[in-house]
Amino acid sequence: MAGANIVHLTDANFENEVLKAGTPTMVDFTATWCSPCRQLAPIVEQLADAYVGKIKVGKLDIDESQATAQKYRIRGVPTLLFFRGGEVIDQVVGFTPKAKLEDRLQKLL
């Protein structure tokens, strides 16, 4: 279950929540069956809490929202895409330590 500061993303709301967002956005492409995704989840929640109001954080289940996952060529999970102004500006694939993700988020600001 996503934390209070994480937006549940779907094919239906992705454009409004991410591409038209007024703030930089980190999207966690995930799946319920993915063990590394479950390991990354608490880190994503901590980052969402730490950057509230500065960076939007969202989760998208690739099985529930296949069209968006295909559009962004998600081949493995977890994959984190970093958006600014509706464009992907960075990407991380696989489990990544919190410190490295914080470095990427700082570049979004």
C-alpha cells in the first residue's frame, strides 16, 4: 500500500498527474510480484515524505496500467523515471540505495 504522499498512477490519470504536473515527478514503475519492488517501496515512501511539496512521487503498477508501461518501454521492474516539464530527464532500473536516489532527486530540483 502506498503512503499518504504517493500518488496512485494509472493509464487514465498519468497525463494529468505526471505530464501536466507543476512540479518535478518521480514515478516508480512496480509490480506486486516483484521482490526488489517490495524492497524499494519503503525507500520510495521515505523520499515521498522527505520531498513533499517539492517533488511529486507516484507509483504505477505495470500489470494494471500496461499502456503507460509500454509507452515508456519499461522492460524490468522496479524502474524509476524522473520527469520535469512532462519529459523524462533521468531513469534508474533495479533496486537502488536511498542515497543514490536522493542524489537523482536533488538534480530534479
